[in-house]
Amino acid sequence: MRHLWPLPFLLIPACATFPALDGTISDAARQAPYPTLTQLPSLPPVSAAEDADLQARIAALQARADQLRQIDIGALQ
């Protein structure tokens, strides 16, 4: 009996009606050319101070990750 609980969730979507998708695109849209792709503007260069800040944040996050990896999860339960 406990294995039957997902059955209603599987059967309810089977009763839904789906809209007809055929014929929803006009002929003009089918004949339209693909849009022209443009290149994104380049990002401004990173200054030395910003780079140092990012490196410090990376080091702090890696140190915290190392601390979290050392926690014995089994002992917490």
C-alpha cells in the first residue's frame, strides 16, 4: 500500500487537455530570416585592487570549505 502513494500524481496529469500547437506559427514567421547575432561588449579590465579582493575572497571560501569538510556529519546526528 505504501508504494501506491505516487499513483494519483501520475494519473492526474493524464486527464489534462493540451492545446493544439499545430498551425500556431504563421507563414510569414516561417519565412522570416534568422535574427542577426551581435557580439556582446567586452567587460572592463579588472584592476589590481579588485583582483586582490577576489583572490582574498577565494582563499577565505576555500578555507571555510576545508573546515566544513573536516566536520564528522555522523557525530552531529
